[in-house]
Amino acid sequence: MDMNESWAMLEQLVKKVNEQTERLRQAHQDMRELSATARSKGGLVSVTVGPRGEVRAIELDPRVYRKLSPSELAASIMEQISAATREVTGAVQEAMEPFLPEGVTLEDLLGEAPGAESLLLQETAADVDDRTRP
């Protein structure tokens, strides 16, 4: 292999790396803009989450206060957070799939996708004690 052929191969390699870098940059930008919205049956509760599962919006139909008890409303909000988080996690996985080695998933690399419960602060026994003390 002569010097010209070596330079041509190196230029091709650099070109491929630059193209892949640009595709990855664009995928990262697209993922930052991802969101998913889940709506309850009847549309009383709507929750929108971002690509990291962060809650961006909660919308409650005014009828929700007449139709659901406080515990039912809380359960419905949590259900919609979970559904929207699953949806946006799937979209992130789909966006990253072209950049992963064959047969490797994003979950393989990062572990199980976060659920809605991981977005909430965990209550400790000390928190409960503090609330129950006079």
C-alpha cells in the first residue's frame, strides 16, 4: 500500500467519524426535545414528561374534582406519569438504537429504565416520625 492509498483510507475514516459524530449530535438534540403525554380514560388527567422522566405538566379537567376522590386522583396522576415515562423512554431507546452495537440495548448499558416512583422522593421512617410527633 502506497502513501496515497493510506491517506485516502485515513480521509475516508475521518469522514465516517465526522458523519457519525454529526448524527450522534443531532440525535442528542432530538432527544432533549422529546416529551410524551399520557391521558387517563375520559381525559380527566393529563401528564407530560420529558426525556429524563421529569414531569413537565399536569393538566386536570375541572370535572375531575367531582368525579374522583383525592386518592383516585393521586392514583390516576401516578398512572399517567408511569405511562408517559414508559413512552418517552421507548422513544429515547429508539433514537439511540442506531448508535449501539448489534444485540446491545440501552437498558443493557444503563440498567432498567426509571419508573415514575424513582422521580419522587422516598419517605424515610424519620420523616414519618417527624410528622407524628406533637
